[in-house]
Amino acid sequence: MKFFISIISIVFTGLILLGCTKDAVKDGSSPEGSSGAESYVYNADTAQLKELNLDNTLSAAETLMLTPEFSDPSSPLSKRTIYFEYDSSQVLNEFISVIEAHGQYLMNHPNQSTTLQGHSDERGTREYNIALAEQRAKSVFNMLQLIGVMSNQIEVVSYGEEKPVAQEHNEDSFALNRRVEVVYK
Amino acid sequence: MINKSKNIAVILISLVTLINSQVLKAELTIEITEGIQSAYKIAVVPFATPPGEVLVTDVAGVIAQDLAGSGYFKVLPRDEMLTRPTQPARVKFRNWAAIGQDYLVIGFITKDNNLYHVQMSLFDVYKKEQLKGLRITVEADALNMAAHHLSDAIYQRITGIPGVFTTRIAYVTSIFNEQNQPQYKLQVADYDGANAISIAQSKEPIMSPAWSPNGQQIAYVSFEHKVSEIFIQTLKTGERKSVAKFKGINGSPAWSPDGKQLAITLSKDGNSDIYILTLANLSLRKLTQSWAIDTEAAWSPDGTQILFTSDRGRLPQIYVMPSNGQGSAKRLTFDGNYNARGSFSADGKKIVMVQGVQGKYRIALLDLVTGANTVLTDGSQDESPSFAPNGQAIIYARRKGDNEVLSTVSLDGLTKLDIQSAAGKVREPAWAPRK
């Protein structure tokens, strides 16, 4: 759970330190505690940040824009990855509340836009996976539209199998890679 | 010496090739992963070099590797050679017959200012006659290419099939840099991976390279602007043109045999469909109209048919339809629950594809005449197959441990070669047409 601890402190220190320059914090060596968290925020290129992204959390750019409810683990908005079954673009029941929460947020913030990034696991052919991953993103897009989100608030992009978050070649990794990421700008 | 002068050709490799090869370095090496079944036995004796000179290129070594890699030849190891003649007059056929050789290649290199003359002779050991003599003149840096030309000549004289040793391949590599960011490169190299150059690179994915029929351009997909976009790049000039950047997917470019059109996948109208893009005016014609995924188009050699992958039957399978859109799509694949990325052989009688059976994705060959389905590979994630220009092998990408490498496999599945890269994961090979 150390990621969650870090994340919460990212949000608060991130907001507080809004004006700080990138050079202000350079220490990326301590992954826990507030100073470590700051380094995640400001060293946007480090591997640690990549890991944070993998765990469904905030990138530096997002931190500056989004409110704390996006990082509260009890809020459905803290979940911004929707996972799918093999060769399927059907939204699983467990993710409906997540999509609804984002839909509600987007309706309440009509100036906020988001990108739905579709991804697949590595099995099968690359261009078919591009198409499959787009279908996944469009499934989420359609649900958001049904909820009432304006289509001009949402962009869809498919990366297929080209951007895996998990690098192993096993079922666990495949499951993590079959996903749609809701990316706020 | 039969008809020597008639068989001698002089090939001057252009300066352009030389300049290129100077900046290039070999990033890939070939490794034979499976043995050869039945093959011609051939000895390639080290060529004599100009007095006092050590050449960077071992011409006979390159020829031996080319021939061994083709699957048609078993090359005699040098340490089993009893003699090493370099002049035709010195050849004693019985020496080579005694150790079971069918063919013999000898040669010598002479120097004339900065030019090297490479003289090669091919002999039939049992008929005791010269089958071919060839002289190639190059500068030092093109000795490697000269050797490939000689391999082509030997291969064609013995098998009757044109060789592919002077052809090139394109492929995509992906590595993580020191900042742990991915770097994608589109590379072009000799058929064996030597002399690789990058023609495009990006922090965002590059996909689906496809050679134009004249070998002068490559179409590919780049995400450099965060969304997919299809570019056509001219190799000689580096000039690049964006030909498709519609909303949604821009993917799977496939050149028509006349080079005037690209079949592409777009999703601008809702879901993935195949469109025909006329390059002269960038006009679009929608070819497939289904609610399902339609992608990965490939043209028949005569340009009248288009293969594509569709999941209209729930699972991805390969379909074919007329390229003019007049007629319905017909399903071609029934073996395996996943068939995708098909492409035709040069005679249009076979297709090669990725076939998924019980979670393993392998390269399979479907004979359209007999209906025979042959699985050629035994990996778990083999992909991106395409025919060699002479139709004798298939190049594809496969997982090897945690890495991705390029391999070739013969049409009978018996000869497999790895083309390994020193730099990162290598994928999506595309074999250039013969020049």
C-alpha cells in the first residue's frame, strides 16, 4: 500500500508546491514519505513515475489539475483503468460504476476533456489488436455518451499491443494490458 | 574453361551504395536454428586476396553463409577441405568428389587502384565442368554486396530459382533508453540484417512497414503525433508524405501491385473498415462495410482480390473479396480459432498467415488449391509473416525468451533461421521486392 500513501501526499504536496520549480526536489531515492513523493511529481521522466502510472495513479500533469477525489481510494474516480477479457470489448459489470463516476464528473465539468486510450495484450496480430483495442475504448465512449457526456469532451485513441504496462508474458500481464485508460488532460 | 567470356559479367556497384555502407554497421547476425534436410553439398573455398592485403569482408564466408541459410545447401566446413585452390587450373575434381561434394566455388580478388575485381567460378564436381564464371568490380566497402551478388548467381544456376541475397528487409525495433523511455525505429537492412540504417525514429510506436512494389518507398504507421497516421517515405531522398490522418485508426497499409493504390484500415466512420486510397489524388473508396473489425488487407498478385482479417464470424478469420468492391467476401480459413494477417504468395496459390490454436500463435500456410493447412513454426507468439521475393521462404517475428527476433522459415517448415539484433526488440519484418 505504499503507493497509496505516496499518492495522497503527491496530491497535497503537489497542490501546495504548485509554484516550485523542477529543480527544487531532485531526490528520487526515497520512495516513501512526502519528500519521496515530491520527487515523483517533479521528475516526470523517472521510472518510478512509470510504476505509479501502472498502478492507476496520477502523472505530474494530472496532479496539477485534478481534485483530491481522484486519489481517494474509496472514490471510483481513483480508478482510471477499465480491464477487459481476452478478445472482448464488452465492459465487465465491475467497471460500470467506475465509468459512471467519470461520466458524472465530466458532466459536472463540461470544460474538462478526456482521452480514452485503448490497449490490448500481445497475443494475436498487431493491427487486429489496434482495431480490438479501439473497440474497447469505444465501448467506454458509448457508455459515457449514454450517461450524457458530450462527445466533444472525449477523444478515443487506440495503441493496440504497442504500449503494455506489464512486460511479462503470462496471463497476469495479459490481463493488466487488456485495458482502457481514462486520461484527463 | 567453357565459354568463359560469355559467362563473365562486370557489375559496378554505384557510389551511392558505397557511401551508405560506410556509415552502416551490422546490427544483426544470422543464426541457423534448425538443420537442413536434403541439400546440395557445396564447398566454397576461401578466395585469394590481393598480396599483402587483409580484407574486411570474407567473400567466400559471406557466400557460404548465404547458401547455407537458404536451406538448399549443405556447405563444407573449411577445416574439412583437403586443398584450397583459387585458380580454375588448380582444381582437381576427384579431391572434391572423394569427400562427397556436388559443387565447388573458388575465386580470387585482385586490386586495381581502389577497385577490387572479384572473380568467381562455380563447378559441377561430377560433370567436371564450370557452370558459371562471374567477375564483379567494386570498391572495398561493397565487397560484402559483391559476395551477395555471387551468391545469387550460384543459387540461381543450381536451383533455377532467383536468389534473394541482394534484397533488403525493413523492420521495426523498440528499445528503452537510459531514461526508460521507449524508442521506436524503422530500419532497413540487407536481407541478412547487415548494414542496418534507421529511416525513421520516434518515442511513439511505429508499425506496419510495407514496401512499394518498386522497392523505392515504404508506407508505415506512426504515432508520432500521439494518434495513428500513415506516411509514405521515399528511401533515396528521405522525403516523407502523410497520406492518411483521419479520426480514429489509420493502419495496415498495403500497396496494390501497380503501386498506385494503398489498401488501408480506417475507423473514421465508426468501426474498422478497409478503404482503397488512390495515391495520385488521395481519394478514398470504402471496400468493406461491416459492423465487425475488418483490417490487415493484402492484395492478390494480379490486384483483383483483397484478403483481410475480420471478426464478422465472432472470431478473427481471413476473408477474400474483389478489390473493385463488386462482390461479397468469402471466408478462406477454417483451421484454428484465430487466423489473421494473411498475404498471398507470388503465384497467388497460397496464403501465409498467423494461426492461433489453443493460445499459441504460429505461422501457417494455406494452399488455396488443395485446401491443405500447414503450420510452419512452433513458437507461442509468432507474427507478421510475409513471403520472400522468390517465394522460397517466409520471414516473420517471434518471441525468444523476453526478446523479439526476426526469423525465416522455408515453405516446408524444415529450415529456420534467426536474424538477431544487437539492439532491442525487432518486429514486423517486411521483405523488399527484388530490384
